[in-house]
Amino acid sequence: MTKDEIMKELRAYEDRRDEFYRFLDEHIPHDASTGLYDFRNRVLLDAKKVYELFHKLDYQARKIRGIVVNEILEGQKS
């Protein structure tokens, strides 16, 4: 794979990650003192939407892992 193709996949991963965190930011308040998500009120989330977003993120991560493994194996053949 070329560097540009790899960078494209990494950007896609970042886009999926950003999408996941945007969803969390829209639905879960942050603790004012720490800036972390505040789960004390046990906010309910749409499980189907959480799964959909996580699946896209996980798929892209697994795709990148495969690219890395293939690049390492190709490098060992040289």
C-alpha cells in the first residue's frame, strides 16, 4: 500500500472516532470540574445507535490492523 492509501485509512478511522465522540458529547453531560463524561445521572443512550457507531469505528480499526500486519509481513519477505 502507498503512504497516501494508508493515510486515507487513518483519516477514515479518525472520522469514525470523531463521529462516535460527537454522539457521546451530544447525549452525555460533562463534569464541570474534570471535563470528563458525567455518568452519575445514568443517561440512557440509544443502544442501536451506539452499536452502529462502535461497529464502524471497530471495523476501521480492524482494517488498519490488517494493513499494518500485511505491511510487516511484506517487509519481512524483503
